[in-house]
Amino acid sequence: MARSEKILNDIKVDESCEIPAESLMDPNILNSIFDHIPLTMILVNTGGKIENINRAASIKLGKEKKDCVDLLGGELFGCMNSLKEEGCGKNRECSECTVRNSVMHTFETGENIYKKEGKLEIMTNGRSATLHLIISTILIKQNNESMVLLIADDITEQKLAEKKVLEASVKAEKAIQQYADIFENVRIGLYVYYLENLDDDRTLRLIAANPAASDFTGVPNEVIFGKTLDEIYPGLREKDIPQTYAEVVRTGQSRVLEDIYYGDERVLENTFSVKVFPLPNNCVGVAFDNITERKKAQEAMLQAKLTAEDANRTKSEFISNMSHELRTPLTSIIGFSDLLISENFGTLNESQKKYTSNVLRSGKHLLELINALLDFSKIEAGKMELILEEFAIQDAINEIKETMMPLAMKKEIELNYSINVKDPIIVADSVKFKQILYNLVSNAIKFTDQGGSVTMGINTTDEIISVLVKDSGIGISSENQDKLFNPFYQVDSSNAREYEGTGLGLALVEKFVEMHGGKIRVDSEVGKGSTFTFRIPIAFENKSF
């Protein structure tokens, strides 16, 4: 051990050195330092045999110090060439041994070697393997006797990791080449990461990227190739992004990450939509789209919608208030007109009767319009409620018959009813149900010429009541059918239109049907009449719209 006690007096020398006979430090201290330095250190004599090894070398090689002394270097490491017939240093392959050549070079030239990379083919646990080393040598001279201190740093695991990254990169590159045009030109960002260690999401390393990725992030791809995800975008860890990517590799299940906002000193602040998908060989693909402008547009649309809804509520409140104010005097006008036309307070001449009738008819028409406006404003404001009750379908039909008969007789229109009712009792808002029927039948009569026909058909099942109103009237074009249920829309909208109306009747019908959980549709052809059909549940439960 005496020789190793002298080595560490000046271990950092770049050229050969001669240690003075008198040690600069206690030999025991030097020996302890040599033994405990965490580097594989081997002392070799001019015969190429081992003089001493330190504790780190003993642990690394799995051999006791006493068993290593006088071994040749190849025998110490378990080199494949040392197991051949000629032995260590005597086979043709030995001339290419980096370890042997480095030691010999230092002995022959006196030049120390600093961190030279080399490898040995060794036998371990009955299997051959490649040992990758970083080799340094220091020439030691004492009393005219030379030795070389060999320091060997095992980088086998690092080399294997680099090999895996390279293999993964090559495989990814081959896969990318198959779809090179798509990969290079698609207008979404694409990254490919390789997970070096399945249990460690910090080992996600970028091995491929397309030009769009650089455009979206503002970070040149050549700057980030080969780096880990944490090195490239450190702020993503707090968003659990590396954890998610690694989980996709482990599970093979794709993930979609919406509205990922990110920005740092290098990366432009943007919002991304990200699709993460598994790839072969422990790789993961990341497709991301910059949706910043889309998000801004959505926010603008939402704000516009809220503004429009607010304006709509204001409009509805105005209509409601004005309608209430108009209805009070209008009720008086209708009432007094009724009294005048009854002649209870004196006889009217023909002109007075005509004018009073016109006032009464116009007042009632205006009241219908005001009532329709009130109903519609309540629906738009969300204040309309259903008052559900059990009632007989036939009672509602009879009431509609009595109300509609005078209108039909005036135009000589035939009213037909086809009733196929399994259960005569339904649960609905009876007032709104009758208003639906009234609006549909009165519309049918209004748009049917003299001598035509109008048919109401009702069918029920255990759960649904289906009602149709069919007429032989003027019909509706397909273009107008799309607008038919819009508020205030009228098929005949000219200033001199033939058919009067508010344009709210069908809009209210659709709203009332939907409030009952139903749907309404129209089938029509110009000149061949129209059929309106609505379906609602027999027993509806929701009481508010």
C-alpha cells in the first residue's frame, strides 16, 4: 500500500511527476483518501499488472483488493480477449484496446491522458456486454520506478440511454418520412417526445418537431431538439403536462387537453388545444393548435350574446309595460262599444251602428295583439309558467268547435274532426293547449278560400298526444316555411296584404308546444294547402319554461 500512499500528493498533474521521498502528508491520510475517492482508481505497474485498486474499483468490479493484485488489466475487467487462449494483451484484438493503449501511451511517452472515451467487451454473469468508459491516466514516478494511475469512469448506462434516444429518434424519423409532407406542411404544431424512463416523466426528450410548432410557440426547433420537456417549457409541470404525456405512453390512451394557456420569456403567450397520442417505442405525439384568436372570437360572441339578451330583456320589459298601459283604456273602449251597440241606452242609426261595430272589431283585434305581445314578452323574459291540470281532450275540442264555427260558416268552409283518443284525459296547461288549437284552426280558416275545408285530427298513445290541423288553402313555399315560426313574420308582408294578423300566432304556438316538451312541424305546398302537426306528452311534469 506504500505506493498508493504517495499518489495523491499531486493527483491533478498534467504531465509526469516525481513524488519526493518525504511525503507532504501523513501516509495514512493519503491512503484513506485514495481508498475513499468515489472514482474507479487502479494502479498499474510497468508489467501491465495491478498494484492496487481503491474501494470504488472494488465495488464496481465486484472483486476484493487482494484478489486483484498482479492481475492484468483485461483480467481485472473480465475482458473477452483475456479469456482467449493467448490471454490479455497477446491477442490481435488487444492492439485496439483503449484501456491498454492509454496505459501504454502514458508509460512510453510520459503524457497523461484526460477523459478519453473507450470501451471493453467483457463477460459478466455468463453474458457478454460492452463496458463504456471515460479514461484518464497519470504517470507516477518514485525512486526511478514508474506506475500509471488509471481512473476509469463507467458511462455504460449513459451510453445505453443515448443509444435508446438515437434508436427512438431514427424510428421516429423513419415514421415521419412516411408522412413527411403531412408532418412538414400541416398547419398544426407537432412534437414527438421519447420517454427514456417509463417511471420518470422528467425524462421526456424531444426527438422531432414540425415547422408549425416553431411558428406557434416562437421557439426555433433547432434550439430545443434533444432537450427534455422540463428544459424546454418548465412552466408546464405546474399544469401536470409532463405527467399527462408520460401517462399516455404508459397506458396507450390518448388525451385531449383544452384551453392550455402558456407563455414565458421565450414562448409567445397563447392558448392551445392539445391532442396527446401514444406512438411506438415509448414515444408520444403531441398535436397542438393555437386557438387564441378562436377563443377571443368566442368571448366576443359570448359578450355579444349577453348584450343582445340584455337588450332583448329590456325590449320585453318595455313591451310588457306598454301593453299593460294600453290594455286598460282599450278594455274601456271595448266595453263602452258593446254597450252602445246593444242599444240599451238609445237607438243607433245605421251609420252609428257601422262605426260602433268598426270600433268594437278594431278594439278586439288590438286587444288580441296586445295579449299576444304580453305572452311573447313573458316567454322571452322566462316568466311564463304552465299551470298543469287534468282535463278532457273532448272538452277542449268542443270549445274550439263553438268558437271557430261562425268563422268557418262565414266563408262556407267545411270543418271536419277526426278523433282517435285512447285516453280522454291529459295533463297540460288547458288554456295554452286551447290557444294552440285556436291559433292553428283560425290560421287554417284565414288562409283557406271560400268553400274550402279544414280538418283537425287527434290521436293518442300511452305517452303522446298528436294533433294535426290540415287545410285546403293557399299553401306555403319551402322558403317561407323556414321563417314561419319567427316572431312578427307573415307570409304576406306587403303594405296591401290580403290577410290581417299580428305575426305572433305561430310563434306563440311553437313556444307553447315546446313548453310542454313537444315539437311542431309543417308540411305544405303552394296551392295545395298546409298541415301543421304537433306532439306533446300525455302527462307533462315540468311546470316552468
